[in-house]
Amino acid sequence: MCPLLLLLWLVGLSAPAQAATHRLQLGSDEGLLALQPSQLTIAAGDVVHVEVAGLGPHNLIVEDHPEWSHPRLAFSPGESWEQRFDTPGRFRLWCEPHRFAGMEGSLTVTPAAGS
């Protein structure tokens, strides 16, 4: 193996960093109308696993980002989907049917390591 390739492999620069997966619950097992956690911070490129934890219907709206939003209503506890977030920034989130009840929060996407 070439000494330069060996060096890159040894310091971990030969492969891109793996994206992490974070969990966001819509509602709670206790029946609370809340996003859990209400404030989530991830790195650009990470994935958010969104799961209905309480009785629905719930959905997830990301302000000014219909491409990241999931407007379809999810009714069943355990129903889930995943969304990758690539753009750094701070984004407001809410469940459309329960926003009036305070079911909202925020997502902060930080620049990916090495960016």
C-alpha cells in the first residue's frame, strides 16, 4: 500500500463521516400533545426518524420547507418516516392539527464536520 494511502487510512480521512440518525416523537405515550424533544440539534446530512408516539393524527411541518415537511396525517402509534436535513440553519417545526395546543418546536442543523 502506498505510504500516503496508509496514512490517510490510519487517520480516518479515507472514508466520509457517517450520518447520524436522531429520533423525534410526535406526541407522547402519556397522551401529551408535544414534540419530543421540542428542540433538536443535528449536523447537516443527518437523518431524523419521526415517529408517532401518541394518538394521532399527527404530521410534521417544517416552516418554509415543504420538501422536508410531511403533511400527510399519521394516525397510528409507531407509524414513522425518516427525513435527511442537508441545509444548516434553525427551522420551526409543528404538528398542523395540534399547533394551537402548543405542539411545536425547533430544529437546528449545524454545518457538517469538515465543512
